[in-house]
Amino acid sequence: MNDSYQPIACDLYDYLEIACLHHYHLRIELTDGSELQAEAVTTEINASKEEFFVVRSATGEQRLRMDRLLAITPLDTGASFGRVLLGNARC
């Protein structure tokens, strides 16, 4: 697996920002096949220009590297979007 960071498509980044703005509870699918449910908190960029999606679950806060996100699905009633496929879509 290539471990160098690959940014997600810019238009898809907006869905992560919307999820954070509304603190949506999400089902998050990762590229390694795992899933988790968590609340969207914020996005971050580190000194190496890697982007992270910060979420909070019962086990605490986690920083998920954005290029390891496959899809997000809001679990909140009335969310402004449905399942969004993020994996393999790059800027």
C-alpha cells in the first residue's frame, strides 16, 4: 500500500465540512474494510499537508486520515445529504 497522502476530491471535502458544522452522527467506512459510528467534530491539516477528519465516539476522539475514508453516511434524521463515496476520488 502506498502510504503517501493523496488528497480527496475538493468537492467531496465540502460534505465533511457540512457534517462537522451540523455535528452529524455518521457511519464511516474506511478503505481497510472497517467501519465505525462517530460524531463529526472538525477537519485538520498537519505540517506535512495531510488532512484529517476528527470524529468523536464512545471511545473518544479519533483523527482519521482523509485518504483512508471510503464513505460517510449521516445517521441523523433530516441530514442534508445521504451516503457519500469518498474513496478513489482525488483532486
